[in-house]
Amino acid sequence: MSDTIFCPGAVVLDIKSQDKADAIKEVVFRAQVFDCIFNKAQLIEAIFTREEEGPCLGHGVAFAHGKTPEVPEMKVALGISRQGIYYASPHTSLVHLLFVVATHPSMHLDYLRKFSILAKMARRESFRREILSCFAPEEAASELQRAFSLCRGIAG
């Protein structure tokens, strides 16, 4: 399993969209990490289909997943919303960190391993605070990779 998951172009700062569907689309289209995906509409449709099974969220963090044969390995982007996204409904807590995950359909085991690490990261309040304090995409990507490597070592 590769130790690098957050490469340049993985972070989208200041998401403008305030609802779940628009925020997911914004991250998919703005994150350079997804530039390798020609059919972004297919990825978005796969994410929305998966979202119908129930969102994975908590502590102001949400994960949106989709499978596409256009990625050779798992790609992850993080959208940061300072104002918050109404992810489930206007009556639930706002999402400030939206992870969008694209994975190849055949990479199930690698996906599960990496997603487990991402979820462990997101549960840590100190991680969430640190990411929300970043004001440059490179700074946030560096912090994401540092936290991922640290959690991977703990999970290892």
C-alpha cells in the first residue's frame, strides 16, 4: 500500500456550496487530483448512488465515495467549508470537512485499509482543528499527509 495519499491538488479551500450535492460536485470539479477522470459525471453519479445507502459522517466531517474504472488507485480530495455544508438536513450539524473518494472497483481491500485510516484521522478533534486552521492548499495537503502517515503507523 502506497504511503502517499494526499498529493498536490487534493485540497479545495473555501467550498462555496452549502448543500451536499452541490458541494460534492464542486470538490470533484475543482480538485486537480480528479483531473485524470474524463467522465466526472459518472463519478458523481456513483457517489450519489452510494450516498443513498447512508452518509458516513460525524464531528463536522463527511465522506462521499464513488467507484470508477478511470482511476488506477484510490484518489482522495478534501473540500474545506468554513461556513459549513448542510449535508444531511438543515437541522443537523454542519459539515466543514468533505472528503471525496474515488476508487477503482477492483481495489476494495486497499480502499478499506486507507478509508479506515482516514476515518481514524477524522475522529481526532486536534486533526480537525489543525486542518481548519490551514489557509493554503499546500499547507492543508501537507498536514493531511502527515496525519495520514501518523495514523497509518499506529494502525500498521
